[in-house]
Amino acid sequence: DYLWIDTNHDGLQSEGETGLADATVTLLDKDGKPAKDMDGNAIAPSITGADGLYGFTKLSEGDYSISVTA
């Protein structure tokens, strides 16, 4: 997915709003606890790239949320 700097605070990515680099993104399960992959291993946090992109792999189907530390 993608994190960006929401300069106009509307919750939508607008033209000219750039990606948020070097943010730590932690994937959480439906109970708000750190998520585990399909093998039961803890999923390491992801660091956004210069473009704000981040991703996680080996996820089981389910509901997730994220926690972001910039």
C-alpha cells in the first residue's frame, strides 16, 4: 500500500501530496495485536520507501489494520 503526507487533511491523496518515506508500518490483526503470517510467524514491520510504498507477504485471509510511526 501507500502512505502519503496529507497536506490538506482530507484523507484523500491529492495532486502534489508526496509519499511518506521511512515510516514504520506494523500490521495488526482484528484484535489489534501484531499479525502473524500463514505459518504462524510474527510479521515484521515494514519501512516505507522514498515513494511511501510498503507491503506485507504471506498473509492469511482476514481483517487487518496498520499502526504507523513516522
